[in-house]
Amino acid sequence: MKPVALWIAAAAALYAASDDSFLIRGAAVYPVAAPGIENASLLVLDGRVAEVGAKVAAPRGVRVIDGKGLRVYPGMIDSATEVGISEIGAVGVTNDVRELGDFKPQLRAGIAVNPSSEHIPVIRANGITAAMAIPDGGVIAGQASLMRLDGWTWEEMAVKLDAALHLNFPTITTRRFPAGAAPFSEAKRDYERRLKQLDEYLEQARRYRTAKKAGGPDFRTDLHFEAMLPVLEGKVPLMVSAVREREIKAALEWAEKQKLRLVLSEVRKPGAMLAELKAKQIPVILGPTQDLPLDHDDPYDAAFTLPAELYKAGVKFAFGSFGNQFSRNLPYQAATAVAFGLPYDEGLKSVTLYPAGIWGVSAEMGSIEKGKWADLMVTDGDPLEVRTQVRRLFIKGKEVDLESKHTRLYKRYLARP
Amino acid sequence: MKYRVLALACSALLLSAGETVAEVPSVIAIRGARIVTVSGPVIARGAVILRDGLIEAVGDAQPPPGAWIIDGEGLTVYPGLLDALSTLGLPDTPSLNGTGRPNATRPQGAPPAVPRGPEDRPLNTSYLRAADELSPTDRRLEAARNAGFTGAVTFPTQGVFAGLGAVIDLAGKRPGQMVVQSPAGLYLTTHSGGFGSGYPSSLMGVIAYIRQIYLDAGQYKTAKAIYAAHPKGLKRPGYDKWLEGVLEAPRVLLPARDPKEMERMLRLGEELNLKVLLYGLAEGFRAPEILKNRNAQVLVNLRWPEKPRAADPEAEETLRDLETRDLAPSTPAALVKAGVKFAFYAGALEKPSDVAPAIRRAMNAGLSHDNAVRALTLNVAELYGVSDRLGSVEKGKIANLVVTRGDLFRDKTEVKYVFVDGIKYEPAAEAPAPAPEVTR
């Protein structure tokens, strides 16, 4: 008993000075992994959740925040963005999404993320605390990185630099830029050629692995193939965009043949592949679910009801905004899905716990649980409600300023004479 | 001299490849045939007398002595069919279905490679005259005659201001003999050069460009008139060849596929004070009243919309596309019902023998046989202002006839004779299409 008390006493001085320890008192806490608790307290020590409960004593010196009338949720995770690697789409020099070349698994999007991006405060203001930065271009575009939305440098922001490898899996594309269409047979030949190229690349990577195991004086390290090793071993999933049934089927069959782990993204019309996705436990990152329907004669709410369909089929999914500034709409993607048939809890989990699971960081984030990082949003209401305001935001227990370009402009024009 | 004889022999051989051309008797009488005059009632049994390329008499007339007599027993005489929009006789012009060779060389004095604005006159070859480019040896002429066509309104097809068309007969020894009326109109498209090819590269740009050209043409006309009246002491207006054809055209052909385009083009025509012929009209069945309300005159494409041939088999087609494909052939019947004047054109079909099946589809969708015939004969002539010369079996008109066994457009109908300018052409029993290479 005594050593513990001593330890607390010693720590108290430390906490008083540190900015990543606090106690929120009298708030409704929604851990997401467990039912919500009214009038509860949440203790954060050294940036991690220490305790949640009806009565939690504040260690001496720990800052106490009055949570009356407020709710505490885990911060949201956007599973697909260009945040930090694209600032203004139309201004070329501010875009760092596409690198030249077809196969570049060694590229890590995370180290290109600009911590001072104007988008980051805007997104945070809506309760998003982490986002996947996804590189694009070529066939193997590079590594998609899960980034915390606070930090002075990319190193401070990085949660997992190799959360996934983004693969532009070949598709049969008859449309031609800027207009017109290629004959189907030609498009199919092109598709088969590109698929063969990809297969050959993977074969090369496998040979590299064998050569590396064998060692020998002739072996030379190759950063491309080095980056492929965790993929071949199934430690890093491939993120593959597959919109329609045919593309999903092709990607699944290919991944099975190649024995690779998949995360599908931008699924819109899975059709009969829903059962397959469930059976093979392949998670899906849903694209902007507030989109217009994909095809001319689809029901108006085709994109809105898709999450509920996936849920009913037992497919695991998370939401991605596939943008930068529009990442702030992430909670409303979940909200629309809930309005169109997805159970509320699932909607909330699809922007918190599920993405954490899909990206392999559920031990660290995604819910309010003892030991996890305190990435928290404190709101005045239900986060899936448009009128709700995020009042405070914590990333790794550190309170983050909610000022953004939007609020600056708001104040500026409010003050206009 | 020797060479010339040889050349004549060769061309005679060419012409006779699949059909027989009669020696030219100055008077021909078709006796005892059923005559569909189109302009008047059907004559159950009568004669048609042709003299020097004109129709001399229709009905009870007795064949003059010395006339070449054709027994019309069991045959029907129709006015020769007219294709209201085609490229017949212009072998170097890409046909309306997008096949064919584009002009290999840029016309002299053409605008710079990347046009920056309307002042560069991009996609404007309004100075091209179909009448100047005709070739009587175009192999497609014979196939067209074999299908019952004796005339066509033929146009250059490239660019936004493609060029001036001409009403032509589908036979002639020399190009000039083929021309009935030139210019017949100016053919416009909304095909922009596409992305990266400079101005105009969008539909909006094309429409703005069309407007600008007509504004420029108006200004040009006024300037020329002022100068012509008082040339002394006035700076002369520059010659603008890209506006000459625009000013000269008696009418303008504008594309319209669906109701929105119909409305848009008719409004454009009203705004620019043009005499407009709309062409296309695949979705005319959706809103024939738009055409009626604005007193539109239209040319209906006989190439009914088809399923894209090389499309992705799994691509979802829109309900609208499927509906259009199903109902486009009902457009003619809908136009008749609404009281809109229209003619057919076959220029976008692959071959003239596709005309009859296409007409049958329109008839199955409610078009009467009479109206179908009219839309390929007299209506064409009326829409182009040549009904005093073409389009019906009437005294004084040009002797362009088609004589069939059975009603035109029926499945088993046989085209027995075709007369162009009073000259008889007989399709071979098995008409080879395209005509084989004969001499070289």
C-alpha cells in the first residue's frame, strides 16, 4: 500500500506539469467497445486511458475537467484520405499523392505527410483523430500509412507507416480518356497483360525472399522487394479498390491464388460477392457513401443503403472519405448509413473500433479502454448528428486546439463592418 | 483519241459490273403498270412516258411511235427514292456512320493547328461544296440505285461547319450532270475537336462558336453591301472564305437526338434567324410536340440506335438507352400524328439495302406505307425546295423513277428498273455489293 501511495505522490508532481494527464468528471462516456456510462469519470494518465467508471478519484495534481453535459467518445479514424499529402488538388506542387513508376512498394505515404496541412485542423474539429494517408498512381502505389492528426513531424504523427500496401488492381476499362470507348476485347487483352505484369512482379519478390533466406555473397538488398516481404508473409494487407462484382471476384480469386491478405476499398456493387467477402473475412473500406448512385438506373439511395447490406451479410467494414477536406464529413457518412438501416452502434464502430481492427491497431486505439491511447472527442451531443459540436479533442491525451481555417474565416467575416 | 475510247470503254465496263445500263432511247414508255405518283392518287393501271430525261406524261397517255416500250404488267412505278442526308457521290468524305477516310490533307489555307478562338475559324470548311467534289464513279452509287435510290442530298461531313450540300442524281457521265441543286444547305455538327485540340473543345464552346460565326457573317454581309454601294473612299472589307458558304446556304442542318437537343437547336435557329432542318431525331418519339410547336422540319435517321458492338458485356445499360433502342422506330409515326413534316435519311446506314428493313421497323411501329414512301420521295424534295423537279411521278418532273415488283420496302420486293434522268438501270438479279474490282 505504502509504495503505491508513494508512487502516486511522486507522480502527482509529474502529472501537474504534464499536459497528457487529466480527469474528466461528470460526463457521459461512450467507450464504443462497451455500453455508455452516464455521469462517469475518465482518467487519462500519460496519454493513455487509465480508468473509466462512475467514481474515479483524481490523483493529486491531475487536472480535472468538468464534463457536465458533455459526452466522451473515442476519436474517429478515417480509413482512406489524402490528408497531408494533397493540399490543393488543382495546384500541382501541393500534391504528393502520385509518384512516378508502376511498382513502388517501398514508398511510405506517411513520411510525405505535411504536419502543417490546413486540412488537419479542419478535420480534427469534427472529431477525427487519425486517418489513413493513401498513395496512388501506378500498379503498386506504395504504403498507406495510418497517421494521428497531431504532431510536429511525421514521426510524431505516425501510428503505422505500413498499415497497408495500396495496389491498383487491374480492371477491364473500356472507357478512354478524354472520350470514347475501346472495344471490350482490346480492354480485356490490356487487362490480362497488366495482370501478368503484376504476377511477374510478385514472382520476382518471392524469388528475392528465397535468395535472401539462402544468403550468399551475391545477395544484394533491394528496397522494392524488401518492402514486399511483409506483404508476402501476410503481415501487411493489400488495399485494393474493387467497385463492382466482376472486379471483386477477380481480386479475391487472385489474392487466393497468391495467398495474400486483402482489404477491399470503394466497393459499390458487390452483388453475389457479399457472401464470399464474409466467408473469406475480407474487410471493406466503403467509399463516400453519400455519393450519387453508380449507374443511371440505380435506386437513389443505393450508396446510402450499402453499409446496411454489408452489415446484414456479415461483412466487416469501415468508412473512408477518399478525400482531404471532405474527410470532415466522415461522421455523416456513418450517420447516413444509420438513417438507411445500419444499427447505430455499428455506425459508430465503423469509424472507430472497426478501422482500428482492420489496420491492426486495436490494441492501441479505436475505443476508450484501459491502456489504449487517449484519442478522444468530447462533444455536446451525438457525433452522428450534424448539429453536434466537438467541444474538446485529445490526441494521445494532449488537448488539441479546435481552431481551424474555417473558424478563422468565420471570425474574420463575422467581424466585418 | 485512242486513249479516250479506252477510258470510255473502261467506264462502261465499270458501270455495267452489276447492272445493265440501257442504250439511251430518247423516249421510254412504261405501259400497264400501277403508278404511285405520291403527289396524287395511285393510278391502278397506266403509262408513264419519259422523254429526254423528263416525265412527259402520266396516266392514260399512249406511247408515242418509236418509243422504247416497257411492259409494266404486274409492276409498280414509284418516284425514285431520295436520300435526304448522305455522302453519296463523295467517296473521300467520311460517311455519316463514322467510317470512311478522313481528308488526308488539310485544305489549303486552313486555320492554324491549335485554334485559339472563333477568329481562327476552326472546324469550318463551309466553303466546301459537295457539287464540286462529286465523283460519278463512287461505287456506292450503284448499290444505292439497286435499292431504288435515284437521288440524294449529299454533304461534306467534317467539322462543325462541314460544308455545302447538293441535291444530286445518282448517275451521270460527268460530275456536273449529277447536280440538281447547289447549294442545298449547310451541314453543321456539334463535334468539337476534343480535349487538347484547341477551341472549341466542348459543346458549350461549339454553340458559342456557331453563334459567333453567324454574328460575324451578318457583320461581313453588311460590310460587303456598304462597300459594294460606295467603294470609293472606303476601306474594303477583307474576303473571308469561311463566311461565304455560311451566307450562301439556303438552309442549315442542325443535329438533335433527344428533346433537349431538339429544343436547344430550334431555339438557336430562331435566335440566328436560320431556316433549320433538324437531323437525327432518334428520341423524337419522346416529345414530338416540341417540333410541332416550333414548326420544325426534320430529317429522321434510318439507322435506328443499336447496341454498341464491342461493349463490355457486363456493362449496365441505362433504361433510357434500352427504351430509345426499342422505341426510336416509332418516331416517324409519332411525327405523322403530331403533324410534323419529316424525311428519312439513309446516309448513316452501312449499305442502301439496309433501308428496307429499317423502314419496315418504322412501319411495324405505326408508320403507314404511304407516309414511308413520301418520307423518302416528295417530302425530301419539299424540304430542300426542289419539289418542282423531284419527288413525285408528275408531268414535267425529272424522269427519276423506281419500278418494282411488289410494294417498296417489302421483304421480297424486287427492284426491276431504276431510271435516272430518263436512263434505265437494271439491277442484276444477285446484286453484288460492293461492286467487285473489274478493270485495272
